[in-house]
Amino acid sequence: MLSGCATGGSGGGGEAGGEPQPGGTLKVLANGDVDRLDPQLTAYVPVNSVVRSLSRSILSYETSNDVDERIALTGDIAEEVPTASEDGLTYEIKIRDGVTWDAPDGARPIVAGDVARGIERICNPHIGAALGGYFISLIDGMSEYCEGFAKVPAEAAAMKDYVESNDIKGIATPDDQTVVFTLVEPASDFTSMLSLPTANPAPVEVLEYLPDSPEYRANFVSSGPYKVASYTTDVKWEFVRNESWKADSDPLRKAHVDKIEMTMGVEGDAAMQQLQAGSADMLFDLSPSPANIQQLQAANDKKFTTMENGGIDQFMWFNTTTTNNDSALQKLEVRQAIQYAIDKQAVVQVMGGEDIASVTNGIFGPGINGYEEFSLYGDKSGKADPEKAKELLKAAGVENLTLKFPYRNVGTQPDIAQTIQSSLEAAGITVELFPVPPTDYYANFMTNRENASTGEWDVALVGWSPDWVGGAARSVFQPQFTFDGTPQSYNYVDFNNDKANELADQALAAATPEEAGKLWHEVDKTVMEDSPIVSIVSRKKANYHSDRVQDFAIYALAQNGDWTNVWLKQ
């Protein structure tokens, strides 16, 4: 999900602490809960820390503070990263010995059928996987499988029967140690997709429950070094050692700590105070505030680190499906007017200044192959032009534009929303702000399509990080800016541009990264010509931890220190 570098030193790593010491409880602080515990369904970056602790992936990444090392794909349950067949359509996975489930009746080997079952669950009719579109469109026969699954009642028994009675043509399991994937077209990034939790193997027990239901969570079957000991919704998770996990089968997780506790409902400043006092250790969905960052930088605190993540931290969707304001947002000129109205430079300052944040004008952030600085609306500096905005609104025949604007009620989000409100009002646009709890914002508000169609919101801030590392432009473009008739969770208004799709296909088939990058930049410009979003700011991911945390090194998909590899100075 990222590309970039950690700064500010190793963050209190093993160089200072000596040999790793086993034991202790890692205390993690969170504002909100996980979006999903079910690996197939999660799409929230912080949850990758949880998944890493509880669940093994097909492929994954080493923990490292070196940029190149942490984005190098490697095997997890797979013995090695597979190479494509000569025609680019077939990949064979060999499962390593010793990987097991912590099954109710004792340790049980993870087998090829578990890998197939994980992929098959992606398009279940109860809660489809947010990132499932990558697989559905690419694995041979999966779209047909999913069409059939969509007709099944969203009940555990009916879904179990469908999974057990149907197969995906492009997934073969000739023996318990071998999985063969066949694709409909070459895809140079397919192995990167296999690092996603979406592709994690699933034990047979999951078929007894609705995906990610309370019953599923209460009976979660772990394959990682930790398992769920207890859970109180929105209050606390407790993970303890999984005795079925074998260290010699896992090249990626050392599992030094005995227990992980994640306490929820903590605000940012309070969390930082606890980390600095040593009463807690790491952060989940929280980051140091701009004020915190200034203090930490001034003190040259080596426990503070930043990294590029390749994403756009703040961009604003237009709801082009609503009839609010006499369907004004369906007019391109109105959306262009708002592009000019927003003072991106002011948002940069709210987010901590130019050391942390930078203005963006497209769908790709720094570090993505395809990112280039450009702007279709004004200059690249992000300075607002309210007079140009007023001119475009007048040309569109729109007066008294009033926008409903939800925001996550956490961290700097209220300040960012108010800053954008001020710049829009300078262009004569009325903004009605309303808060949404952070845990509900994506899972229940933005992804509820009725909220768009019924006009519950007109503009909304979101952020997006690439779903894997390296050549990850597809993971920004496809889930947000393509529509083939099947709704995607994070394409809130079913945006689609056929020309952009054609360019993306060419980029995925490009012979070199350089050629692909040029094509992805054309995709970026083509999307922005339609103005479905306002790209505002890219922000480096800021991390902090307590003094007792040692070997704090980045796990790429979580954009945070790896819970399964840190150890605690006693």
C-alpha cells in the first residue's frame, strides 16, 4: 500500500535495545474499531496490522525500514513468489510445510482447498469483499461464479451449499500443497494481489457463519502467531499466543510479545500522552497531530518517523447521482468551479505543513508509477481562485449552491472540513457540515449507496492508499474509478470513463515500468478531465511509539510498525 521511505531514524530499533526479549503485552491505542475482522472483507489500512497478527497470507512482505526491502514480495504460506507461465496466464503456488489452522479440534494443516475457499468467499451475497473486483475480473471463470453466488440467499446455510457445490474454473487444486491460478489476461501485478488479505486462505469453519458476523468473530480461526482471546465492540481486542502456530513455518513473524491489547475510544492527544508516558506502546488508526509533530521534530525524537505511502490523504468526491440543487453537481462546469474554489495550501497547513503534506491534483500520489505533477484546474500550487469559481458557476446558471458535507469526527478531520468550508464559502457556496463517527464513516455511511442516491451528501472527503506496494496504480484506479455494471464499494457514484479504461489496459500490458508509468499518467489526466473528485493533499504517514518498543520497522500494508516483530524493553 505504499512506496516511500521512513525518516527520523530507525525509531528505537534493535540497534539500541540489543537482543530481542520475548514476553510482555503490547498495548495499542485506537480511536475506532476494525472495519472488518474477516480478512476477505477488510479494506481499511490499519486493520492490516490485525490481520498480520491473526492470519497468514499467500504472499507478503518483510518488515523493514529500508524502502526497497519492505516492498519486495515474498512467500508467506507460499514457499516462494510464483512466476507466470510463458503466456502470462498461469501461476502455480506451492504451500510450505507446517502452516496450520488453530482449528476447534486442534492444529490442522492449511491446504490448497483453503486457498480456493478464500477466493470463493470474495463475492458472497452477504458482504462482498471491497477489494474483490481485482480477482473477479481477472481469474478465469470467477465472474460467472460470482454471478451465480449473487442469486443465493444471504444466509449461512445457502452460502455454504453454494461454495461447496461450485468451483471457480481458474483455480485448480491438484493436491493439498498446490494451487494453480489461470487468468483471463496477463497481469503483471497479480502476485501483488496475492499479498492482500482479500486472498487469504479460509478454513472450512467459516462457512458456518455469515461473513464477519458476531458469530464469525466469536469463532475466528487463526493461522497467525496470535488468536482472539476476547472482544468487546468499540472497546477492546485482546490477542494471545496461538499455540498451533509454528515459528519455523513462518519466515515473516517473530512473535516476540506474549499478548496484544488494543484499546479503542482514545482520542489523539490522549493517546500521544500515554505513549510518551510509557503506559501504552503503539497506535492503530491514530497518528501524531500537527502540533505533536512540531514538538517531536523540535525535540529530535527518534521514535517519530514518517513515510510516503503513495496515496492521496484528502480528496473530495462529488455526488453526481443526487438531484440536490436541481442536479447541479451533474454539470461539469459546477464541479470544475469547485476545483478552483478549494484552497489546498490552507489544507496543507492544517495537516502539519509542507514537511508532512503536499498539494495534489490527480488521482495518484507521490511514489506511484504514473504520478507526475500537473494541474488541469489552475496552477499546480493549489492556490484557490474564488473569482474563477464564481465565473464558472454563473456560466452554468447555478445560484445559491448549498452542499451537504459529512466528515469523520476524528483527529484533524473537523479542522480540514472547516478549512474547505471557508474556501468554498469565499466562492459563494454554502456548506452544511455534519460529523459521522469514524468507525461508521466508510463501513456504514459512504458505502451505503442509498446515502448517495437520496442526497444525504453532496461532497465528501475520503482518503485512499494503494492496496499493495510497487507498481500499484491499478489498486488506485480500478476500485474507485471504474464501473462495469457491478457496484464497487469505494466508487461511490459508479464513475466510469471508457478512454481511461483503455489506457489502463495498455498500462497493464506494457513491456516496461517506464512505458506503464506514461500510460498511467494519461489515465490520471483522463479521469480528472471529468472532475469526479477534487484531489487535495498527499500526506506522509506519521508514526510514533513508546520508548519500550524495540525493532520498530514498517510492515508495508499497514504503514505502521509490525506488531508481530517488535519486542518490548523490560
